[in-house]
Amino acid sequence: MANIEHFNLIKANKLKWSEWRKNHPKIEPDLSEAFLSGLNLLDADLQGVNLNKADLSNSLLPAVNLSNANLSSANLQAALLVKANLSNTNLSLANLSAANLKEAELIDANLIGANLSKANLKSADLSNANLIGADLSEANLKAADLSGAKLRRANLRDANLRTANLISSDFSKANLYEAELIDAYLYKAEFHEANLSQAHLSGAYLFRANMSFCELSNVDLRWTNLSKVNFTGANLRGANLRGANLDKAILTGANLEGAIMPDGSVHQ
């Protein structure tokens, strides 16, 4: 439960909160399970604050405004942030595991090293967000906007990215093992050295994507647009490419052993 003094400070006045934090730098505020919907926390200092299971969204009140706030290293595990404004917010190293961020605005947010495992980010706007090294394993990113997002070395194992907008996103060296990318839009996406083993990309649009030196063993690429995709040095062993468009795709040095080709034949 939230500390009453801390709760009253954040509810009363943002300036008082900021002054109190400056005067008590060693105290880690506890706002766990607090009801904070409707608050304007623009530019607020919430670094390291415990917001475990806090309610920052409500159907009867406007979602909280956390734009430009500092939430680095904050604990937001299982927090309710539906439709919350987190644009330009610093969430680096924050714990957002199992948090509900459905339809939240995270444009240009700093999520470097954040824990978003099992988080609900359905239809969230993460365009141009920095997710380098973030944990998004088993996260729900269905229909989310990740255009231009930086996801280098991110963990997206078993993540749901169905119908997501991933135009020009950077997944270099990311782990997408068994991830769902069915019907995703991946125009010019960067996957250099990423692991997409056993991932599901049927119906995805990968025109001009870079998949050089990717691990793509047993990947599902049925009926995908792979025109002008760079597969240089990629491992496509056992991949299913039935019905895929490989027009002008670069396959130099790629391993296609046992792969099902667009015409249904098995590559020897």
C-alpha cells in the first residue's frame, strides 16, 4: 500500500512534490496501489518510485499525463497505464512487467533496458521509442506502432507483433524466437544478426528489409513479400517460403537446406 504522506504530496501539488524530493534524496517514495488517475504529472520527478499496481488510468477520468516525466528505475509492475501519455518519458531500466499499457502514447520514450515482459501494449504508439536491450518477452504488441523504434539487442521471445507497424524499426541482434509477426508491416526493417528461429511471419510485408546473417531456421515466411530483402549469410534451413515473393531478393551465402521454396519444392 502507498505511503500516506507520499500519496498526499503527489496529489496536492507537483511543485511541493518536487521540492520534497530534492530535500529527501535518499527516500524512495512508495505509491504502490495508489489511485492517480487524472493527475497531470508532466515533467514530474518519479525516478525510482514504487508504483507497483498503481492505477494511472481510468474509464471515468482522463489518463494520467506523464509526458517528459522521469521514471527511470521506477517500479511499475502490473500498473494500469491504459491510454496514458508517456511521450518523451524516461523509463530507462524501469520495471513494467505485466503492466497494462493498452493504447498508451510512448512516442520518443526512453525505454533502454526496461522490463516489459508480459506487458499489454496492444495498439500502443511506440514510434521512434528507444527500446535498446529492453525485455519484451511474451509482451502483447498486437497492432502497435513501432515505426522507427530502436530494438537492438531487445528480447522479444514469444512476443505478439501481429499486424504491428514496424516500418524502419531496428531489430539488430534482437531475439525474436517464436515471435508472432503475422501480417506485420516491416518495410525497410533492420534485422541484421537477429534470431527469428521458428518465428511466424506469414503474410508479412518485408520489402527491402535487411535480414543479413539472421538465424531464420524453421521460420514461417509463407505468402510474405520478400522482394529486395537482403538474406546475405542468413540461415534459412527448414524455412517455409511457400507462396513468398522473392523477386530480386539477395540470397548470397544463405543456407536454404531443407527449405520449402515458393513453388512448394524442397530445396536440396
